[in-house]
Amino acid sequence: MSKSDPNLASMVYVTDRPDEIRKKIMSAVTDSGSEVRAGEDKPGVTNLLTILSACTGRSVATLEAEFSGKGYGDFKKGVADAVVATLDPVRLRYDELIKDREELGRIFKAGAEQAQAVAYRTLSKVNRKVGFVERPR
């Protein structure tokens, strides 16, 4: 899994369906051998362990122990399940929102207003620090 790889199958998108995620992860490049452990000599497995750790909140060492003696197939299935469980609620919410243009407009407007308020405060601070005098409105 690599965002710098031009192959679209090398990265998982938030909007990918669970079957797409599973297919991409099951076809992810692993390393020679069958030991599930992190290491410089195992960049593919290390990458998948890091992804699994991020999705589950468990340490890489814990995951290495959990998959000790298991093959890459079981390991990749575990990674795919964790990624699907993490991303599917986000995808489902995205699917809801993308269909509701009014709600999207409301969200965008609220975000723009909030960003404008923060930007105005920041710009005011900068102006004061560099000695520009604010004109009354």
C-alpha cells in the first residue's frame, strides 16, 4: 500500500467499498518468507502492520505476537477487516452527505464562516504586531 505508487490498487480511498478494500489489501505486496514481523527487510509486512496498528490501536509488537505462526493470508484478512471496520462508517456518512446537497451547502457555509472568523482574528494579531493600525468599520 503506497500513496506514491501510480497504481490505483496500491492505495485505499475513504470512499472505497468494503469489497474493494479487501481486494486491494489481499493483493498488497508482502515479502519473502511467511513470518509476520516488522523489520527493514520486510517493508511490505511492516507497512501492513503499521496500518493494522493504526486501525486497531494495538501495538505492532502485540500484532506480531497475535499473528505468530499464521500465514500472510490470515494476516492480510485481519488487516482488511480492521481497515473496513475503520473506514466503512466514514464512507457510509459520505454516501449520505453527497446525496444531500442542502446539507452539504449548510456544512460548507458553516465551515467558511468559522474559517473566516479564525482568519480575521489571526490577521488582526499580525496587523497589531507589525504596527498596522486597524481602521474602525
